[in-house]
Amino acid sequence: MSKKPIYKVIFHNQGKVYEIYARNVSQGGMFGFVAVEKIVFGEKSSVVVDPSEENLKSEFRDVNRTYIPLHAVIRIDEVSKQGVAKAVVHTGKAENVMPFPIYTQGGEEPR
């Protein structure tokens, strides 16, 4: 039996760049949003506690599913093993990240 896939989702939110890990990622039922379900965090048996991951744990504690706007998504990767979830303040100095272009059903191209 193969292992369940795990996804690393990187996105912008309120001036921070979030990196979270989840078991399910899909288009979702709302147009223009990515649904992220079953968010996973590191093992509790770890001796070293990462404060940024603990903050994210408390932020997503009661969340069953979160919807991330498509234009906020930087990257989604299927990975072989889970890393450390984190949220870092976006300084804006290294602007090599472009938002994903969104085309509406009206056929107009974004500006």
C-alpha cells in the first residue's frame, strides 16, 4: 500500500508568506479558491519546539478546511516527506514572485 500524498502549499496572506503541509489540496467548490484540508504539523514528541510552527498550529487549530485565493498561491508541491510549517514576514525586497494570472469568464485578460 502506498503512502498518502502530502502537499506543501506556499501562499501570501496579510504580509506574510505561509508554508503549510496538508493531506488534501483541490480546486474546491468556490471559483478562484484552492481548498486545503487535513493540515498536518510536526510530531509532538520532538524535544525542540519551533515557535513559528506552534503559532501556526494555534492559528489553524479548529480549521477543517481552508480556502486560499488562487492569486495568493505561490506554489503547491507534492512532497515525499513533511517539513516544518512556517509563516515569515514578506519584506518585499526580493520581488521574484509573481501572482498567478486570473482570467475571468468574460474573456478579459488581466492588466
